[in-house]
Amino acid sequence: MPGESLIGTSAAARHLDLEISDAARSDAKVLLTGESGVGKEVVARLIHQQSRRRGVKLVALNCAAVPDSLLESELFGHVRGSFTGAYRDKPGLLELANSGTIFLDEIGETSLRMQALMLRFLENGEIWRIGADRVQATSDVRVVAATNRDLADRIAQREFRADLYYRLNVLHIKIPPLRERRDDIPQFLDHFMRVYADRHLTPLPELTPAARAALIAYDWPGNVRELKNLIERLVVRRRSGPVDEPDLPTEVLGLSRRGPVVAPGDAPPVRSRADDLYDRMVVQGESFWSAVHPLFTARDMTRDDLRAIISRGLTQTRGSYRLVLQLFNMPAEDYKPFLNFLRKHQCHMPFFKFRCLPPPAAAADATETTQARIG
């Protein structure tokens, strides 16, 4: 895909971009690891596009999608008559990718026999087609392999060859899951909204602040692939008006819509001033500057109230003040004034305390309906 680029400006995204640039400067083999859906093929294509081999097309193969009986033919090719249906000589992908790059996805799913064949090729670049009695060609191809498996664990179980692992693992790039680069999620949302609106010839949908906050707070177990599919579904199904929290699938919300459970005879939970102000911003879309700031400066609310609001926002955004800005409906340029205001009044909370907190539990929250709106 010419023109493909890495999405995101978080520290994790910047580090990944540097690793891609480093890998592109050499012809060393690269092993990409990470959870399913994190974008390993995108990273492989970026390495190829920035390398000296970019003038030759990158060839990609998902090893798990091809039966082992056919995988050898796909990679190395075959000669006529070598098996039933082999009516002509056929070059394999390793030969076709000569002078370019081959991306071997799901390398951890290959059999030990295929691993032995791959190891032999990596050692000398020689290609033996199936049924041949001699070397047909040598190929100068750069190998980028990827897996979502723990190869060290596979080696311990004797399901992956250690010598092949060491051959592939010259440069190792671990791609972080989407939940570890949460600051990049808004950019992914906007990018794929535009992509799928253009593709399906529909108006560009708008996300309400509550919907956007829920999507940012979601942990995305399927990573970027899951996000892409969800956004495409929202774009295709949207008829009119902005996409709001009730339009999101239940797995994103992760909460019951029934509201807080109150046992018979118990008094309903008491809502605090901070709860009401938080709802005015997150649920009703009011800005921090209009909902909270005037009350605080007029001394109609305490520092504890303000700290409670900020803590709740940081818990929801896993410690990101930039995402709190979005959650509280403030423009990006208000980032420094907002932090200065908090520091001036001793209400700035250390972000690192919120980085590893679990998502707010609905059952323990007296304001479950609001929590459902923010994920």
C-alpha cells in the first residue's frame, strides 16, 4: 500500500516509528511480535517502503492460512510432474520476491518440517522447488516475519526450532497493543471514520463526547483490527445525527444499562456535587470552563470537589490529561491553561497513579448510567 503511514503521536507510537526507521536502514531480518490485530503487516510495509528495496513489490504470505501440504509449494515453487496437478513449472514466492521483501505472517504456526526448509533457505538463499533434483535459483530477498505467539514458549514445548528463531530474531520489534497507546485512539477513530465514509459514499459521522470517551476507554482486545471493523459498522449503519453512546456495541460499554441496583428497603445512593458536574460535562456535553470553572472561582465548590472530578476523569483516561481535555469538552489549545489552573489551586493529580488502574466497576459505582456513557 503506497503512502501507508503510522498513525499516532504517543510516546509508544514515536518509539515504534524510530524502530521502523532503524530497521529500514539495513537488510537484516526482522521479527515482529505483538497481539493479533496490532498492525504487524502495516509495520512490515513501512519497513519495506523506507528501505532500499522499495522499488520492488513486497510479497506477503499468511503462513497460517495455507495448509502445510501447500505451503512448501507457495514458498519454494515446484517443477512439472512433481505431484498430481503440477502441469507446469511454478516459481515460489521466495523466488518472485527476489531483490525485494517477503513478509511471513504467523510464522509461529508453521510445522517443524517447514521450519527446517525455511532455515536452509535463510542460511544460503538457495531455492529447491518441489520435485527438483538440484538448486533452481538463489534469491536475495529480505525476510520480515511476524507472530502473535510466544516463540520462547513454543521452543520450550519443542514446537518451534530455536535455530530458526535466532536466524529470524536479528531485529526484534514488539508492537504494543492499542490499550497501551490509548492517546492514539482518537486519531485512529478520526482516520477510519474518514476512510469508511469515503469508501461507502456516506456523510462523515460525528461522535458525541460520550461516545468518543467510551471508545477511548475501551481496552480493544482485538486491537486496531477490531477498531477498524467497529468503525466501519458504525459508518454503514448510521442514518442521521451523531453517533452516541447507545449506538455503541455492548462489549465496548461493558456495563449494564439498567442503572444502579438498589436492594429493597435501601435508600438510593447519594450523588455528590462532583457527580453532577461530571455528568454535565460528559453526558450533557458542557465544557469544563462553563460547568466547573465559574463555580470554583466563585467558591461554590471546594478543592476536594475539583480533585474528585479530575481524579474521575484521569481514572477514565488512564492518566492522560490530553484525553481529559476531550472528555471535558475543551479544545486542544487549552491544555496548558487547564494544567496551570489545576496547579495554581493545588488540584493537579499525578498522572502515573492512574496508569495501571482497572476500568471503573459498574457494580460499585452509584452512577452506573454515567459510567456507561464513558466506558
